[in-house]
Amino acid sequence: MSPISVLRKNSSMAKSKYSYNAEPRLSANQLAEIVNASPTRRKSICVAAKFPKRAIVAQYRDANDNLTAFLQNPARAYPNFSTQIEALENKSLDPALSAWVRNDAGRSAEALSKAQATYNSTNLGNFELKKLPLSKPKVLISGVEVSSSATCSVHGKYKGEPAVGCLSILMNKSETSSSARMERCRSAAVLSVLYAEQHLGEYGYAAPKLSLSYDVFAGKLVPAPNTYKKRLANMEISCEGVALWWPSIEPPADYDGPSL
């Protein structure tokens, strides 16, 4: 019996650390990173995508939920998150909670404060936004299913005709550099163009100018670039490589997930 099989057998009574994706798939963040990643980093991204850890918990959950609810409200005006911010700040000081929960509450309070302070300068109030379902269909790129981070559809006109796009919210205060931050924003906006093309065609033309990413900590709204087709081509090439490599990607040494 192989070491992996022994490990899996010994841990069968406990909840496994890993799950398993038989078919190629990436998250929006993984796609944004893999396009410009080194071969070594690209390999680690693919391993994490094929054998994801179950214990990963989304950061900024409270901030994202509150900001998303505000943006999806058709009657939204200026955001006032004072009550939510105060509650999150109190939560961040609660000794009964784990360090991770307290820290994330503090991060969420900071994110909401930033969103409240910069909302007007982003011009988000000028866009017609509608709610997208929590469970959204994937975007298919060169044989790879990519999860969309879009939270709202964006509606407008293109050459006088109905047009549609998507809005993704990005929260990452600790991005390593301004250039990396902008790259991630632009990739998310391009992915929003694809989501609109593949799943929102009933609302009109998928317009790049309506496909946006909102970088909360930078206080910026970033549309898909005019050169989005070049960026899309790079995404497609990267996804082709992922799809080809997927069957040969080996699990981590401590893999204890479903049988392969």
C-alpha cells in the first residue's frame, strides 16, 4: 500500500484536510496570479487548485457582505456603515473569540471605513447595479472552469443599445506592490467581461467599460482595459497550460482527501 493510501486509511475517521477537483478549475485570484507567475509559483497554484485545503476561510467576510448588500440595493445613496464598523471594532476586542476572528473583524472594520470614505470618488453611484446570485455559473476559459468574484451586474448602453458588465469587489490591504494590485484589478475586470458574455447575454452587449473591479483599499474603480483582448489571450494561454498539465499534477505529500 502506498504511503498516501496508508495516510488516507489512518485518517478516515477524521475530517480530511484536503478536497479534490478532478477537472481543471481556478479561482479568480488564482487566474489573476498565474498569468504572470514563475514556473515554480505556477506549479504551486495548480497543486492548490487541484487539491484545495478545506480549512481556508475567506477574509473580510463581514466587510464584503455589508458592502455587497449596499451596492445591490437599487435605492442606495451614500454609504453609512457607522453601526457596522462599531460592531466590528467591538468584535475585534472580544477575548472570547479566536485571534483569527478578532483580527478579521478589525480588518473588515477598516475596509468598510475605507469604502465609506472613498465611495463618492469612485463614481460607483453613477452605475446601475443589480444583484447576482451567490452561486454563479463558472466562466470557461480554454477548458478550465474559473470561479467569478463578481457580485453585481452593471447595466448601461453601448452605441445606444443595451449593454451589461459585472462588478467585482477586491479587498486586499497587504498587496505587495501597486503594480501587482493593478494587475489583479485588471484581470478581475477582464474576467467580468467574460462572465457577461457567457451568462448575461439576455441583457445586451458585454461592454468592457461596464466590467469593473472595485479595489476597496486603493479606493479605485478599475474598468477592463482597452487592451483587454490581449490580456484575455494571455489568460487563454495560461489556462491551456493548466488544462494540459492537470492530469499529471501530483497531490501534496500529506494529502488525505478523496481517492484519486
